[in-house]
Amino acid sequence: MDFLGLVRSRYACRSYLPQPIEEEKLARVLEAVRLAPSGSNRQPWKFVLVRDPQVKRALVHACANQRFIASAPLVIAGCGLMPDRMMSCGVPGDPVDLAIAMEHLSLAATAEGLASCWIGSFSQDEVRAALDIPPTAKVIELMTLGYPADLPRPKTRKPLSEIVVVDRWQ
């Protein structure tokens, strides 16, 4: 599959088969995460892989009771190790670096026949407690991962003419 085909086939999966992810597939997905770029190549992150059903149930509660989280074979928490770092442009660095890494994860998963879903609605304190995240780190993003039990819904996207300008904001 070409790159745009891969991007078009990625979707937010909210229903998973009770099928474990093969270790070799997971290794390839995690290698894509490891290779993701980060500011000054700091790699200021740690990824917590959650398979334990009890911990996933705690994450359901911590994530606004999104029950599908418990059905995913794997939940990955992307944690920033430099939560106070600001890039010179005035934007926090960890969310940018983790977004790049988690998108690598999502696209690599799609290439492996897996599906994923970004989880942005969560209680920082509850997730930190469930995963024993130290106070020096911050949970930036969560993502479910597994074999899809649902089908992608049609995507709607704005046309390029609404989102792209040339040379100056118009």
C-alpha cells in the first residue's frame, strides 16, 4: 500500500477482536515509535504498554468511562519526560514530540493490519495513579491498539482550499 493509501485507511477504532497482537508485529510498531523524530533528538518520552485487564479497567474509569478501552488488547500511554520544556517558538515540546511518535505508532499499526484510537479525554491524575507514573513525567496521550472488530466510518475532510494559504494568511 502506498503512503496516502495507508493514511486514508487509518481510522479511530472503537471495537476490537479478543485476539492478541503478535510480538513481531508489536516490535515493528514500536520500532516506528523509536525512530520518530523529536526536538534536538532528545527522545523525551516513555511508553507504558498496558495488557493487564485490571489496569485497563482502571483506565476506562480514568478516560471518561470509554468502555471500548478495556476491549483493546493493548493500551499505550505516551508520557513526556520534560513536561515544562518550551520550544523557542513558545509551544510546549512534549506534546509535539509525543504527537509525532504516536502518529508513527498509529500509521505503523495500520500497516500491520492493526487499528488504533487516540484517547484524549482522560484524567491526568487517575491515569498517573493507575500506571504509577512518577511526578517527573506527564501523560500526554493514550492510544488503544488491536485487531479491529468494526469497520471504518466514512471520513469527511475540508478541501485544501479551506486549509491552505500561500505566502500569507489570507
